[in-house]
Amino acid sequence: MAVSIDDIKRLKTLTGIGLTDAKAALTEADGDFDKALEALRKKGLTKAEKKGEREARQGIVDSYVHSGRIGVVLEVNCETDFVARTEGFTDFVHDIAMHIAATAPEFVSVDQVSDDVREAKKAEFTEKAKNDGKPDNMIDNIVEGMIKKHFAEKCLLDQPYIKNPDQTVGQYLKENIAIFGENTVIRQFKRIELGEVN
């Protein structure tokens, strides 16, 4: 099947690969654009996993204010100043700041949740499960599921991404690591809402 130049250009734009690679991917997928994109994403995500081991010391601090009521300051790191200054990187960081403004996560990832916070939630959920009359032999499993769900909602990387709820912020991050070609880390954020004190 013939591969159209428009599809090649579109694939190049979406993935950040060269025209030759885009054409090869489309040819391999018999001209099926979605199939080619999926194959490249899988390859890119595999590369992104490897890039995650490299140190990220450059980057930018961005801010976003929504209607004068919610403000976010966010630090995202990458490996080089060159990538930090690209439009794609700054757009990515700004999208994440907007996501934080909308969803109010408390942590970047589950790794940031302290043992004290986790234990307090475990005690709270155990009490709730007992009060709900759940069988004793099932309480541990029920509580574990409740904890996992609770922190998935509170941890930025586990939240469904607001612009594409079919993927998590963590998956969106990995997709962009593949595009940037560098390890990228959402380091820290602060969200302030008018009238609320943290």
C-alpha cells in the first residue's frame, strides 16, 4: 500500500523522529497510520525507560494562574539546557502545571508518600472496613485496595491526564521523554488556592 507524504509528515511531527524513519514505520505498518504510531510509541517508551536512569539537572520552573484563584509553581528537570529551552518542553511543563491546577494532587509520585501518612490512612481504612462489617479474613486485601485507589488520586503521575483521560500523567511523561530524547523528571510543585491554607 502506498504511503502518503502527509502521513509521513504527521507521524514525524507527533513522534519527533526523522522523515526516513517515519516512512519506514508507515511502510512496515502497510500504510496504517495508527498502527505505525502505536509501534513507534512502544519503541519510544522502551527507550524512555532506559533514559529514566540518566541524571536530569537542567530544566525550568513554570507557573500557571487560573482565574486569579488557583496558582501553581512547578519544577521539571531534563538533562540539557538545549531541551529545556525548546517549545515542546515548555509546552509540556505548562500542560502539567494546568493539570495540577485542575486536579490538586498532593504528591508527585507514590514514592513521596511518607510511612506516617500511609499508616494513618491504613488505620482509617481498616476502621472503616470493620465498621462496614467486612469479613476479618478480607480486611487486609480491602484496605490495600482502598489505599492504592486513594493515593492514585493524590499522586500526580497516577492521575488520568486531563487532556487525555485514557492515559495517566506518568504515561504522558514517558511519551514526552521519548520525544525529547532525554530523561525528564517532574521534581516538585506547589499549588495555592485562594482562601485555603496548607
